[in-house]
Amino acid sequence: MLDERIGDAANAYVAEANRAASESTEFDWANSRDFEDARRGWLKELPDLVIEDEGGRIVWDSRPHDLMLAKERPDTVHPSLWRLAQLNNIRGLFEVADKVWQTRGHSLANMTFVAGKTGWIIIDPANTVETARVALALANSTLGPRPVVGVIYSHTHSDHWGGAKGVDPEPNARVVAPAGFEAFVLAESLVASEGLAPRNNYMYGEHLGSGPYGHVDCGLGKATEGGTVSYLPPTDHIGRDGGHLTIDGVAFEFQYAAGEAPAGMHIHLPASGVLHVADNCYASLHNVYTIRGSLSRDASVWSDSVDRALQFGGAEVIIGGHHWPRWGRDNVRRFLTQQRDALKFMHDQAARLMKLGHTAEEIAGMVELPPHLGRQWHLRGYYGTVSQNVRAIVHHYLGWYDGSPSTLNSLPPREAAAKIIDYMGGVSKVLERAREDFAAGQFRWVVQILDHVLWLDPDCTEARTLAAVAHRTLGYTCENATWRNAHLSAARELTGSIEQVGAIRDSADLSKRIPLRALFDYLAIRVDGTKAAAMNILLCWHVTDSEEEFTTHLNNGVLNVVKGEKADVKVALTRAALTSLIYEQALPTNLSITVAGDRTLFNTFWSVMETFPDDFSIAGRAFKVGEQTCGKRG
């Protein structure tokens, strides 16, 4: 199945590259163990699964993937990624061990059900309320209804706790989380919300329709769901020394285990022989750095956490927040050992080369896993890749500066692009060479050099078109699901065909949990410091339903919460109104706000508040696509 948008030469390249991969001995095609494990314990399927929210909007739809995966692999999908896409589409309710079940394939993440004496203890209640409800209903209808008497959050990422209210826990239910859980959850929600929205859209393919030319998988699961993200605060915390809890008659052993998340834990059920390793291990190479944007994870700490999981030597089954279980004590140990060693190999080799003076960009092309590790299906680069991971490891230790003074104060991208393109003879010359390199199959270089053209001239139609074709060609040959999604998303943006395809998540419930003091930290990053540089405004904020007051001082272009200062203006409003105002859900004129004092001063204060877009250009370097002629600046 070819794509007429990329032309005959590119189609031939894609077909040959993916055919060669399908015949390569680098891949253990004869090993079908994963398919056996993914289907093992199946009790009930979720066919043609469509989940809607209360307003009738679809938040999860399995039909497009079902339709695609029922056919032969198209030429436009890497065969290894196709294999993973098939595995991640095996869905339903599965028995894992005595009194332990999982639902898989109805959400980006798994939900695990543990039967207590009187009710369910749920580990990781999915990403949204709607998908969590479907999973609970399936478990109750198949295994008999039980109240939810306990919820356990394995770590801080929202696809493992956002559906908590969807399982409707009993009023006295235990909610267990690792120490530091709230601080990390709230910190991420304040600034980057687990990555900036446009970068999330690229990584998870939210602008792509499902099909051979679009979204195939997310690496960790089929897709990200939409719906309502809820939040239930923990009642119990597991500290760094771990601990034991008995919930509804079930004994749990907890091991604090930071790694893939800053606060996480492994969960052992000794009676069932089950070890839940959160997202520290899964059926993909680890993601030391995630391209949605995040702090780089500490690969050394992560490797140590996986090593400590080996202390549960009696574990007969290993499960996690994504993918399928692995059975057998020897198999569990082998899996953990290989996962640990892949992390440690990347860390140690990146550090070795760093200390020899190599830069992160060099090291990205110098490190490969040893053949025995690289050939393991669970260490293929579906979600993380060796190159992005070793870069992250170097940046973790050394930061962005590569040590060369030439990069200390280098020209910004648009100015640098103008000089680079001028040195190369102008846009027309660059496009001529780019077409030659495209014909020679140098697609990585084509998108790299055309990025400079687009910084210089975002509306250059020929550059956008050629870059889009190159991005599609690269995407179709990616084994990594998130890289494929990113390249195909770039192609869509460059051709002006960006639209929201993936379902939207509503995080309003979480925003209600943000401490009032922290809301003003978010307001502070909305200040346009240049516009506010000469301002000196003191405002008192009176939150009427909690009778709390905060005074903010806008001075020197920054906003601080201060004490003991007399305010120029007093603003009275409810918590809900304050949240809506700060999170840009409403303008001051549309809210019930009482301003005592000089209203003009309040208006002046509000005039320097930045409005953040829901989306912004990534590949196109501009918000609009023009039709102007290329080369006019060259």
C-alpha cells in the first residue's frame, strides 16, 4: 500500500526498507512467546470498543485500528512496529494469577484488579474516568460485582491515576501512593502538564487518523484516550524505605522505586506471586527522555530500581502499567536482568564517551546495545531509543552547553538560518541541493536543512512540501511509534492539514486540587516581563469561599506573593473564579469579581498577562501557510 503524496522514488525506498527489515536476522521473527503471553488468561473481550463521555463525545475508539490490523501489513508501516501494534490491540479482561486480573487495550495503560475479602483493590485506575468505568464494569460483570475498597497509584504519570473517580471508591477506601506523589503531580500540572500540548500531540499522534498513512500505535499502548482526568488524594504514602500494608485482607509489599517517574514504587503480592513494576519495565526500550518534553530521567537511579526488583526472588509473574505479563520465575528474572542491563549499558557508555570529550550529539550515533540485548523484543525502540536516551544521559550530567565557547552565545535559530542559507547561496540553491539529496535517499538531512529554510521563510511553499514528503518517508520507516507519530504530524502541519483527531482530556478536577498559593506561581509565568517592566502594582486577592487572602506584587517584571504589604486594589472572588481566571478559562469581564479600589489599576495589571495558545507551530515555524514564492530572500 503506497502513498501517492510521497512519489514513486520515496515509495520504493519505503517499501524496500521495510521489506529488508522484515527479512533481517536482527529481529527474532520466529519467537511468538509475546503473543502467547498477551492472550494468556483471557476471559472476556472488548469487541468494537467505543467509549463516550457524558456529552456523547467519543473518548476511545478501537474500530479504526481493528480495521487496519485485520489486513496484511502495509508497506508504509515498519514490520516490527506492526508486530507491536498487533500485540497492543489484544484487549479485554485477563486472569493474571490467583485473585489478580488485568484489563488491557481499553486505555493507554492497564488496570489491575486484586480481590480482597470484601472488595476490589485497584492498581492504576487508567487515564480518565470514562475508561476506568468501562474496565470496572467489565470486571464486575465477569467476576461478580465488588465495591472498590482500595486504590494504589504506582507512580506519578496521569495515565495511572486520572481515572480514580471512575471506579467510585468507597468513602473509607485506602488510596496508596509513593512519597512525594502530590508534589510531583502538581508541579507538572502547573508548568508543563506532562509536556506541552503541541509536543504531546506530535508524540502521541493526536492529529493523525488511524491507518496505514497515520497512527498505528503509541509504543506503550494503542492510543491515548480522552475524557475526564480526575484526582483523589492519597490516604497512605510509601516512603523511601518501602513498607507493608494489608488492605481488605490482602498483604502488599511496597518498594520505593524512582525511575521512569520521579516518585514510583514496585508492588509485590506474595500470596499470588505477582510483582507489579509500575512503568520501570515494559515491552519496549526505556524512555530516559520523552520527546513530549520532560526532565531527563536519571538512568543510574532507574537501573538501580530495576536491580532492586530482583530482590523479590519468589515472584512468579511480572506485570506493569503497560503491555502484558510474563510468567515463570526464571523468565521474570531474565526480563528484569535484561531491562536493568539495557539501562545500565546506555548510562555507562554515554558517561564513558562523555568523559572522553564527545558531545551528546556525537554520542547519539556512537552507542548501540550489545546484539544479545538489542535483539530482545522487549528492548526494541518502540517508545524510547538508544540515541535519544544517551543524549538525555549526557544532558542530565552536563546540561545543554557542549563545552565549546562558540555555542555559549550562538545566534538564535532564525538569525542563524539567515546566515547559513546566505552562505549556501540562498534559498533557491538550498532547495536545488535538497531535491538532489532527497532523490539520493538522504531524508534525515533533507528535513534538517529545510528546517533552516523554514526558520528563514516559514511560508516557503516548496520547502514545506518537500519537507513534508521527507517527513512522511521517514515516518513510514520508523520502528519507534512516537518517532513515526512525530514525523507524520510534522508532515500534516507543513501541508496545512492539522486538525484535532484524538480525543480531548479535561483536567479541571485536578486544577481544583492545586493549592491556592501555587495558583499564583502559575499566574507569574503568564506575566509578559517586557510589558510589565516598569509596573509597580500591589493586589490583594480575597478568596470568598475559603476566606483566604494573598497579596501579589508586580514589580521588576515579575509577580511575587508577599506579606505585610498594603495593597493598592483588593479583588474578591470565589476559588472557582480564581482558578478559571488564572488558567485562562474565562476573562475577568465574564466572571463575578468585585474590585475595590482603582479598577483601572487592575485592568493594567491584567493587560500584561500572556494568553497561551492551545497549539503552536513546530515543524512549520509559523502559524499560517502562505503561497509566496521561495527564494525571494536568497
